[in-house]
Amino acid sequence: MHRTFTMELAGRPLTVETGKMAQLANGSCLVRYGDTVVLSTVTASKEPREGIDFFPLSVDYEEKLYSVGKIPGGFIKREGKPSEKAILTARAIDRPIRPLFPSDLRNDVVVVNTVLSVEQDNSPEITAMIGTSVALSISDIPFNGPVGAVSIGLVNDEVVINPKTKERDASDMYVTLAGTKDKICMIEAGANEVSDDVMLKALIKGHGTIKKICTFIEDIVKEVGKPKFEYKSAQIPEEIMEAVKELCYDEIKVAVLTDDKTVRDARMDDITNRAQEALAERFPDSASAISEAVTTFEKKIIREYLLKEHKRVDGRSLDEIRALEAEVAVLPRTHGSGLFKRGLTQVLTVATLGPMSDIQMLDGIDLEEEKRYMHHYNFPAYSVGEARPTRGPGRREIGHGALAERALEPVIPSEEEFPYAIRLVSEVLMSNGSTSQGSVCGSTLALMDAGVPIKRPVAGISAGLIVNEEDENDFVTFIDIQGIEDFFGDMDFKVAGTEKGITAIQVDIKVQGLSYEIIKQAFEITRRGRLQIINDVLLKAIPEPRKEVSKYAPKMFTMKIDPDKIREVIGTGGKVINRIIEETDVKIDIQDDGTIYVATPEKENAEKAMKMISGIVGEVEIGAEYEGKVTRIMNFGAFVEFVPGKEGLVHISKMSKKRIKKVEDVLNVGDEVEVKVIDIDKQGRINLALKDIE
């Protein structure tokens, strides 16, 4: 039965329709936020796949360009693989809902959000997050929701919920926040050096709105919700747990205590293999369950060390960062490079500077059409000691690259200050926790080494969390989580920023939410951590950005012309500008406002190109001198093109001090000559003389 439910969200109507579309899915709803419309559907398999030892949740966010009245670019003219923005949105939807499924559920669950219509003032991302929560909550799929979601801006020091387009443009931060009625589940933020206190107040205000959304969804569930289906539990049999505990619990307690990841992994592999051999006869065909039991006890031991003894497996204190190293200029021919190491996490970031023509063109459903500053992140298998062939970037790589890009964006100089396209590539060489934040630090080094005048250095660090499963008020937070603490812990709270404030946040959790006190502690320890990295490591490796860009980077020169003259500089079919480029060996980018960027490693070439452009757009004056080329020979003189697209006549009498019989005695087609303007008649025809003639 078709039902409609409506609430007011940030001064605009949010409407949920059920029972009308996609009724074969386990749960579906059509969500309207203003004129933004998203169809959210969720489906689940009836049985788990054979051999699945994890929860197979898949989340898709499908951007349809018809939603904004666009036809896709390229030859195919249909949507292809998801855009980076779509992947990032899918990840943002995944993170808050994943911990809310039963831990022993192994059925495939697929979430699909299809964007049907977009009004730019009303975020389709937030609409899809709310739609996902509604669809899961009213479905028969086991889910411990609902969750709500909002975006948060900061305009003129005022917190704004779900800011509109103009407010987003003026905002000092943009936060995507998700949570249940009781706690915050996910934070994704970009900010212009916002303080911890301001950020926390914004999160608390946003959570207040989320509580209202959750109540709204609960009311929908009461009306149209389905009973949850029974599922086959993947819990390890109790008798196997007891046998493994008796056999190797004490061994595991000793094995995990080392600061060497390789040694720890080897010890645990040996314990697992011996446990499987010892219990094979007693529990046939249970090798996988025995392995999982060993891992479960490893997790339990590490968590108890942290929670009860405040002891970490590598011997560090809770507020201690692993050994830090940083260096710059590690590659001789690149434009800038930085190598950052934190424990066994090592990232090499390389900066490349290009002309403005190298900016990335975007074809998406929002208003952003181009990107001048880009950051890409690569995570090869060798970084974790695995033997796997390298494939294209996955969702994780795209997400980590976007996080590091967002962290540095507030300190990147404007196009007017630094007229370059900027690309950073972070290569993860070793990974043992928080490589995305290592990429932030490596990026600061590479930018400064490349001579990019960033406002301030940016560093990133992550905080971890262990919560007592029996008492949620008993918890411990700690800084600089390594891989094993990330894997067995409850939170990866990544915060990047400058000495002034926060520039980016990304929070992954495995519990059902975070209290305000946990978030406050995470802000405090990450602030201290990033200040330590900036002052003790980054600024010691390179105290300030280099004064000049690399000799291998293009030099950028800028000039301004009347926008009405742009057509003359380009010429018919690009004939004029292409000729300038060919003759001077430069790259030229012309902006709509008449700004022209000339890029070349050689200053002389830029000056020549700019002089040619000035000649085209400037007024020809009597007495001005030019370098030109003979284009035509006539009986009475020679025509010389003295700037691209402009010709003048050198009369035979103005070619030599002596009398000459024919033009060819002095000039031929193709000759390069220096000429001087001696007259401009009423019809605008220009008369020239060779420069050495009076």
C-alpha cells in the first residue's frame, strides 16, 4: 500500500514514500528532499554463500546525469563506472550502517541508491543516507537502526544544518554526520582550520537534528515495517572456543607482545597451524572455525591489554607516537617529493606542477566542473608483504586519496597566487596503520619541496578506541593506532590539520556509536599529535616552502587582456594561438576573464609569446618596432606579418637606402626581418619600413 510520510528538515520538507516503487526488494522507499529525489533499495540473500567468513555488505550510490538534465560526455553517452564522488558517497553510507548489523550475519546485503532528480540546494548524498536507513529499517533484514544524517556548515561563525549552495560556498567547513538517537556513528569533514571546540559544538548541534530524523524513521517503521527474518548464525561453536582457549590462550598473550609486525604475524600463524593440527581429529572439517577462534582470542587479549592494563603490544604508552622520520627531495627529476615514516608505515608523496590546461574536468551531478588540485593514493600489495598483482585503484584507495586531498585543500594557494595545476601522488611503501594520515604528512613535505607556497604545514594522525563490551562508559582512547589496533579496536578516528585547527576528519567505527566525551578526547589527543609531527618532524625536514619551483617544472607567466580580444588571440580554428605555441614552444591557457597563463621552462620563450600576444591585442602605433616574416612579394613591395594575423606593406622604396630594381634583390618570402611602423592610413592599412632604413 502506498504511504507518504513527511517531516521538516532544516526548513525544507523531507518526504518518504513507501509501497509504490521497487516492491520486489526487501525494503525500498522514494525520498524527496525539496526537488531532490532518491530511490533507496535494500536486498538480502536467503542464505549465506558457502565459505563466507565475513559480512558481505555492498553499498552503491548511482549518479544519473538525467537528474540534472545532462547527457553524459564521451562516445558511449551513458553512465559508466561510478565517479569518485559517487564512490566517496557510497563509503559514507556504508560506514554508519555496517556496525548496526548483527555481528554473526553472513547473508549478502546489497544497498542501492539511485539519484533521480537533483536540486543543488538539497544534498542528494544526505537524502540517500536517510533513504538507506529507512529502507533497511522497514525491511525484513536484521538491522539495529535507524540512523539519521545531516550536513553541517559554518557560515559567519554560525552552525548551519544542511546548508544551501550559497551557504556552502561561504562556509568554513562541510561536515557529513550520521548517528543513531543515542550516539554519533560517522563523521566525514573538510574544514578551513576550524578549532576542536567549534567542531565539537557543530557535531552536537547536528546530532540534535539527527535524533529528530531517527524518531521520524521509527514512526515509519511502526506503520509499514516488516518483521525481521531468521538467519543462520555464523558464531563459532562454544566447544571449539573452549578447546582453543585451553590449548593456546597463554601462548597468544605472549606472541602478540612485539613491535615487529612480521614477527607477530609469524608467531600467530604458527599458533594457528598447531591448533588446527592438534584439534583436527576432535573437530574434523573445522580448520576455518579454529583459525577464527584463535583470531577471536587474539582480539580479546589485545583489547584487555589496552582497556585494563593500558598496555600496547609494542610497548608504547597510550599517548605515544611511533618513531617518526621525514625527508624531502628524495627524487632528482620530479618537481617535489617527500618521504614520511611513522613506525612501519611509510609513504612517498610526489608533487607535479602543470599548466592550467592540466586541470581535471568533471562530469557529475553537482556544480563542480573542474579540479585544479588533485591527490591520488596507491596501496600496492608489497606494502603489507603480500604477493598480489597490481590492479586499478579500489574504493579504499579513492577514499584515502580524497581524505588527504581534503586535508591539504585549505592551505593550497589560490590560482592568482600560484597559477599551476597541482597533482600529488602518495605511494604507500609500507603499511602498518593510518597510511592516509601518513599521506597527509608526505603531501606537506612534497608541496613545500616543490615550492608551492602553502599557508601552513598540515599533519594527520589517528586515534583509537577500546570500549568495554559490558559497560560502554568504560573506555580508553589512544593515539597513532597501528594495524593490529585498527583491526581489533573499535575506532579509527583520523584528524588532519594545521597548528591553527582542523582541516579534515574521517571516522570509522565498529561499535554502534560514539559519545561526545569520546569525540572530545579524540580531538584532544590528535591535536597534540599533529602539533608534535609538524614542529618536531615536518618543519625540521623543510622549514618553509622553497622560494622557487624546480628547474624541471614549467615556469608560469601571467598577463591580462581585454576579454573582447580573446577571439583575435585564438584566431579562426585556433590558427593564431597554435602558431604562437609552435613558434615559441610554450603552453598557453586563456581564461574567460582575459587572464592568460604562459607556461615554459625558458623565460625567453615566454617573453616572446607574450610580446606576440601583446602585438595582437594592442593598438599599432607609428614608431613601434616589430620582428616579422615576409609573407608575399609584389612588384611594388613586400607584405610582412609583424604580429600573428596582422600584415603591413614595406614599399620597395623603404627597403634600402639605395635604389633597387626589384624587391627580390632585398627580400624573399619567409625572410625574418625587423620592421618599423611609419604610417597608418585612413583605411587602417599599415605601412612599414625595414628597421635600418631612415
